[in-house]
Amino acid sequence: MKVKAIHHPDQRPSEPNSKFEIESREDYALALDRLKALEAGERSDDEEAEVSALKKAVRAWDRWHDRKLA
């Protein structure tokens, strides 16, 4: 799974600093496992941003996979 750190001086603090790109089924499974682990307890602000970025990557994978199967 690719992780890109984004550092923009004009970026709002509420926007995540990382972007994940899921490239395989194995990456997808790893992303889901990480989300489960993060959602199991309290999260720091950085972990909250990671959850947001992972969910965005999972949704992108799901859309791509659905179009591929259609």
C-alpha cells in the first residue's frame, strides 16, 4: 500500500496529512485490519487523520472494484 505524505503550508488542520493508495487485495485487507485496530480504542489527532485517510482509500478501492466487476 502506498502512503503519500502531503505537506501544504495552506492546508487546513482538519485535512489529513497522509494519503493511502490501495493497490492490491492484500493492501485492502491490511487497510481493513488497521481500521479495525484504530477503531477499537481512543485515538489521537494523528490516528484520527489516519482513519480518515484509510477510509477514503477503502472507498476508492470499493468504487474501482465495483466498476471492474460491472
